[in-house]
Amino acid sequence: MANDVPEVAAAIEQLVRVSRSFDVSQTVSRTGGSLLRRLVDDGPARITALAEAEHVSQPAMTAAIKRLAAQGFVTRETDPDDARAARVVITDQGAKLVAAWREQLARRVADVVENQDPQHRRQLVDALPALNRLSGLLRESLQEISRETP
């Protein structure tokens, strides 16, 4: 299995690259798209936490959030846990944009998968539990790295 790891990593990289191409738009940057997806998936968060999660500086995250807010995709609200702090919340418009990206990707995947032979389709479905587990483990690993990095 150790010899397979580079191949698995390369396949993941290719899937990520392809999936990101479906949210490329003139509307937001890649950082903005990643941030919007994170807010949909994880819910409201403070700017500092978002900067850490996206591996960008706090000033860069603040600028990205200002751009997204000006476009109506996010808002800032008082953090209910600390009235001195603010958190970023996705708007309905932002959530609809993410949903449209995901629908576009799902349609493309469906078009490709439907044209595969039944055995290949079954292999893809059978791989889903392992892929979902790998995704979760990689996400946990990234969170650990973020906590360890000063």
C-alpha cells in the first residue's frame, strides 16, 4: 500500500483541480469560492478562524470578506459568544451560488459516470466509503496542523 500512496495523492489532486474548475466564475476569486463553500459546510465563523482554515493571513481574509460582502454573498454579525467580536455568515445569495457550483459539478459527474460500463460505475460507488473516510481524515490532519502552527 505504501507504494500506492503517491498514486492516490495524485488522483486526489486531479479530482480537486477538476472540481475547482466548476466554480471558476467571473463572480468571485478561488479564495472567495473556497471561503463560501466553507461557510456553507461549517457555518458562521470568525475572521481569524477562517484565515487559519484557508491558510491565508488575517488581512488577506479581511479583504476577501469585504469583497464578498460588497457582492452580497456574506455578512458580518456580532458573535453571540463574545459581543466584542464579529463572525462571518453566508447570505442566501452566497449559499445559492455555492449550490449552483455544486449542481454544475454533479451534472458533469453524472454525465460522465452514466457513460461508463456498469462494472466501473459499481467500482466508483463501492469506493465512496473509503473516499469519504479519507476526506475526513485529511480534514482532521489539516485542523491539527493549523492548531500546531503558531
